[in-house]
Amino acid sequence: MIIFQLTNKELPAIAGGRPVRDNFLPYARQWVEEDDIEAVRAVLQGNWLTTGPAVAAFEREFAARVGAAYAAAVSSGTAALHVACFAAGVRYRDEVITTPLTFVASANCALFLGARPVFADIDPKTYNICPEEIEKKITPRTKAIIAVDFTGQPADLDAIRMIARRHNLVVIEDAAHALGAMYKGHSVGGLSDLTVFSFHPVKHITTGEGGMVTTNNEELYRRLLLFRNHGIVRERELLVENQGPWYYEVQDLGYNYRLTDIQAALGLSQLKKLDRFLARRWQIAAIYNEAFAALPEVEIPCSVPGAISAWHLYILALHLDKLAKSRREIFEALRAENIGVNVHYLPVYRHPFYRQLEGPGNCDRQSFFCPRAEELYERFITLPLFPAMTDQDIADVVAAVYKVITWARRSR
Ligand SMILES: Cc1ncc(COP(=O)(O)O)c(C=O)c1O
């Protein structure tokens, strides 16, 4: 149990006081231990650096952990989204519906294939894509829905699956934030047509860079493998012709999105620790929830009944009407306390690159605009949350938030 030393009478550092801590606490960080390093060393001393047994073992263990029939390891979460869109059959001029409140890769993957991302607004309570808004955006060109489990909270997967069935669409779940999350008693990873994960260092487990796509559909799996490896086919029974034992064919345009065995060894070793990492994330989120529920100036994240979040991100939504300072001033005050707060995310369509996509025959501002995502983006602040945080780190975050909110509070 942590006893909070609330220093809320003190001046914040931004106004000339002493910061809560002397060194900077990032919002997220990997946790790599000696046994992880040993696992990587063993691969470096072996025969296979890529496309070897460590990749196969990582895929097997990962699929088993998330309850999926198949898993294909790739070089990043972005590659995983690209591969998944290809497998889903997304092509030139198709439309793919996704949330604006996500990392840009969730929408870019449609553009990679010449398709057009379409944004459906979020549910203001869960911050995830809203099924009714998805329905409004469906056209004859819609091919797929990319549902992001934002912050680690599973999207409304049953409702999304029903919509997809009715309109013959593929559901790609972007679970880059949600490794270890549960939805109605099942692990995220075996619930959608395709589920995408990232192993970037800020995520639940890391391979440096890396990603995974899981599916229960053998045909989709075959297409994942094809796109990951230059569109190359080697299976004798699938070749157009067979010129001999050396012979392979390129049957589609693919990429080199392979994960190395060096990375897979790290992934395998990290996967063994996933439950420990998740338990610590849940513990930190519970401490934050308890501490910040008492602050009327902020809204804590909602916990959706029937779902268990993987708590990749912990986001406070500021009640700006109760505060005399702006989000930016509060953000800068927390940074001055050496708390590595962040903001997730500027709605994707507001990035300059997306703005220049707007135009006749392409994307008009009206069809992109999502007012709920806009409103919440202006109020969000992400607090540090990662399993290697010490009890003192957690206490520092709580103390800094109390100190800064007390300073920023509107006098009553
Ligand atoms: C929701 C989401 N999707 C996809 C990605 C892309 O993953 P990667 O960085 O591994 O390419 C990220 C990365 O932060 C993400 O947050």
C-alpha cells in the first residue's frame, strides 16, 4: 500500500517551487532483464538469425497465449496493419473505416494499398470507435473496419462484428495497445477476423521493433505469409508451373516484413513475463483510479463491464470548465515536475498530411470531422504507466497531479 504524501500546498515547479522529483520519469519504457539478454545472445551464437526456429516458436507461443489458431510475426505493428489490410482484400479505391483517435498507422495502412480511410467518431465514455457511427459511414466501397482497442480497452467487438457480418466487411482489430486484454471472458487476439499487435518498446512486451497478426482463418493466414515475404509461393501444389526443387514463384506484390530470430528470442522471453507485466499495470491503474476519482477537475478512464483493459495508457480527461489553466499549461506544469506526461492523440485527419488529402473525389472535411474525438483530444493528458515503475514513481505522479491541479483549480 502506498501512502501518498500530497504536497498540494506547495508551489508547482513551473511557478518557482521545487519539482516533485529530480529526474525525468518517461510515460512508458521497456523492461528488459538479464534472461532476455541471454535469450538474444543464444540466438546470436546459433545458426539462424532470421526465418528460423525462434520466429516459429514465438508465433506458436503467441497464438496459444491469445487464443488464436494462427500467428504471423512481422517487423512492426505498422507492417502488421499493412499485411492485415492486404489479407483482408483491401485494394485501390476501397474504403476502410477507423477511429480518428489513434496512432496514424491505423489509418495509413489503408492508404498504403490505395484505399481511403474514413473516420467514424468515438464513444465519449469508452473513447473507442462507436458502432452507430460506423454504420453511418458504410458505403458500397467499404471493405474493412479497423477497430482500435484504444489505451488497451477492447472496442465494442460484438456490435462491430454484427455490423461487419451484415455488410460483408472484414474486421481488423488494432490491438497494439491491448495485448493481454479480455473481452467477455476471451483474450483479445482470437475474436476478430484479424488482430494486430505491436512490440514497440512502449508496448506490453517488446522485440525492439516488431509486430504480430493473429487469425483463426487459414486462408487469411496464408495471405499474411505471402505479403510478409515478397508474395513468394514455394508450396509445390500452389505453383503455376514447377521447374525443379529450387523453384519458387512471386504470385503477388509483397514486402520484406519478416521479424528476425534475434527479435523473436527477445519476444519469447518477454512473453513469459506478460502476466507479471499486466498485473503491475492493473495495480498502477487501480492506484491512479483511486487517487484521481477524488479530484472533481479530472475524469478517470471508464472500465467497460465485461472487458478487462490491458492498460497500455492511462489518460485523464480534464474538466476545463473547472480549471483556470489550459491543458497546455497543466501539461507544461507536470513536465516541470519531471513527470513525462504525453497526449494521445491528435485526431488523425488533423495532421497536415491528412489535410492535404481532403478535396474533391478524395476526402472532404465534413466526412472526416469527428466532434467527440476533437473535444476529448483537447482535454486529454496521458500519465506515466509501465510495469517497471517503482512505488515511489507512482507516488510522485499522484503527488504531481494533485499539486498541479490544486494550482490550476478555479477559485470558488
Ligand atoms: C494503435 C496503434 N496502432 C499501430 C501502431 C504501430 O505500431 P509500430 O510502432 O510497432 O509500427 C501503434 C504504435 O504506437 C499504435 O499505437
